[in-house]
Amino acid sequence: MIAFIRTSVCAVGLLLAAMVPALAITVKEVKSPGGITAYLAEDHATPIIAITFGFRGGSALDPAAKLGLSGLATSLLDEGAGDLDSFAFQSELQDRAITLRFGDERDMIRGNLLTTTPNASKALELMHLALTKPRFDAEPVERIRRQIQVGIASNQEDPSYIARRTLMEAIFAGHPYARDDDGTQATIAAITTDDLRAWVKRTFARDRLLVSASGDITPADLGKAIDQLFGELPATTGINVALPQVTPPAKGKTIRVEKPLSQSIVYMAQKGILRNDPDWYIEIVDDYIFGGGSFSSRLMNEVREKRGLAYSVASAVSPFDYGSYMLGYVGTRSDQAETSIAIMRDEWKKMRDEGPTQKELDDAKQYLTGAWPLRFTSTGSIADILLSVQKDKLGLDYIDKRNSLIESVTLADAKRVAKRLYDPEGLTVVVVGAAPKAPPAKR
């Protein structure tokens, strides 16, 4: 979902730039006695500990007939484990102010543990139970199943959801990324308790594990903690988590989903670049200029500010592990949808043919480097970022060097990458809304 916040970009950029020196996070690599590696940002200023972990291979591995299995399973892991039923397990979490969450992504299953230091021992015990002895009792299974099915039914009437799903099916046709990882009414109904238990046995293995932590914990204590959490997991379950590489089609098309709506939702996409591409940071700067910079972007200026065609318009770079796409979005009145699409196409072409200006480049770099410290606002957010750093093999010094990678982008770089990547002819466009009116007949 793309969100927009009204702000004064210039003033905020100056404020954020002044904050950069305040960012001082030291990252250490910790190896547990059992041989599990983790990244740690140690900080004893407050008695809070966050541990974030992931298992490579996510919902894209779900069987087609049981699509949504990962989502249902992760929603149930904190609904009872070991000798504790759902009520007892949740009571332990609430009484001790422990936050325990699991979630599924297409390429990873994630977990988060947040606890105060005095409650760390119990928090680790509960997390360990959730990973190794989830109960999957009938009551919570059916309750969560119904919740997911209600969400699926609601999504079928959501224009934004319909547009996103249609787009993914078009640009990743035949690939697991094209599927709806929430599942369908039928696939969710087909999932059994045996399926859930089998999912746990094949998903949680040490060869697929990544771990990060931050807060009030020493390297020695973290090593003991991660062995307690993960040491009993099998070394491997023999699952190949790799997917085929996939690239959106080189030639785009327009897909219309007609709905009697006063507002149309438009998604457009073309092939993008993977996270490990050498031009990644240059494209981050280009995208900020093009549409990622909210009220300072070209799309916002051309579609909304100059012409008043839309409240929300933006772009983004969206990489998965085995494929990537560049996305544009606009929500506009149905009678203005075609005009909005034409303007966005034209801006796509201008970005390719002309690239950014020096002022746009300078403003983008100022904001992107100045905003970097705001991503480290809590113990939990730091642990989350460290997991991404580990997953993408960015190195222990990434937090310190990231801004220098942005600062090093030159105007020649930005123009070269814009010419390389922006492809208006490759845009697949999905429009959900009223059909465009036919032009009046000639007399």
C-alpha cells in the first residue's frame, strides 16, 4: 500500500541533514556456541531487547492447492504452544509486555521478539515453544481461518487490491510471484492441521535461518539466546528455496477491469533491477526524483500540483529475490484516468530521454541521506534493518557507509541509469474503474 504524508520537504530535509551525525550504531557479528551467526547492535541505554529472524523461502513455496498456508501458519504460531493453550499463551505475553510476531513474505518467513530485559528469559521460552511445539488447536485454527477468509472476501471488492493482483498476474505470469499469497476461499478451506504441522517441519531449519538483534544484550548472552531459540531445529529439511528468475515482459499492455466507480485506480509497472544490481543506489535516487519523493517528485508535480488530476500519485522500486519491477500508481476521477495515464507515460519517457537535473539530484540526495537516521527510531526497527542487511549481504559497515553510496551518485550516473531503466513502451497498465467514454461521433 502506498501512503502519502503532506510535509515541507525543504524544511524537513534541512532538519534531517542536521541529524546525520547523531547516528552512531556499531554492528557486531556474533557466533553462538552452537555455530549460529547473528548481527548485533548492542545498546544498554534502555532495558529492551529485540530479536528479529527469518527463514529463507516464503509463501512463494506454498503448494498451489494450499495457497495461503504460510499466512495461516504464521498467524497461528502464537495461538498456543507446548502446555499452553491459546488463552494461556497470549496471557503470558500480555502480562509480561512481550511482543511476539510472525509473518510471511514471498521470499521469507519472519519473526520478531521484543521484550524488556527482566522478562527476557520467559520471552525466549515462549518463542522457543512457538517455533518447536505449536499446538494448532481446533478453536484458534478455525477462528484464524475465518478471519483470513473474511479478509479475502473483502479484498474482492477493493479496487486497489484488484489492481495490484491483476498487475502481478500480468507481469509475473506463470511464476509463483503472480499468485495471491493470501490464498483463496477454497485453498484456505483445504488446509488441515496436518498441513500446518508439516509446514513447520519443513520451514524451520538452521540452513535457512538469519538472525539479528539489538538492545540490552551482550554478545555472549545473545549467543546463548539464539542457541536456546534455534539450536534444536534441524540443520536442514532438504527444501530448495530457490525460485526461477523472472522478468516482466519487455512489451507492455493495458488491462481494464470495469467497475462502476467514480474514482479509478491505476497501477503500471515495467521490469526493474534486483537489490544486488550495481546501479541500485543510483536508481533509488532516480526514483525519489521521479515519483518516490511524494510532494517533491515529478509525478506529484505534473499530475497533482499542476493539473489537479489526483490526490495520490507515486512510484516505487520493488525487488523480490528472483525478480523485480518498477511501479507507478495513481488514484483519480474515472473521467480523468486516461489523461493521468498519458501524463505519467510522458513523464516516464522524459525521465528516460532527459534524466534528472542537477538541482533535482542535489535535493534528492539531501533528503535521502538526511532521512536515513529516522529509520533507526526504536530497538525493534534496528533489529529489522540488521536482518535486511544480513539477508542482502551488505556488510557489517553498511549503516555507516550507506549515505556515502547515495552521496557518490553523480548527474552522469543518474542520467545513465534513467536511460537504462525507464521504459515507457514496457509499461503494463491496469485500470480498475468505469470504462472510458467513447469520443463523440463526428458530424
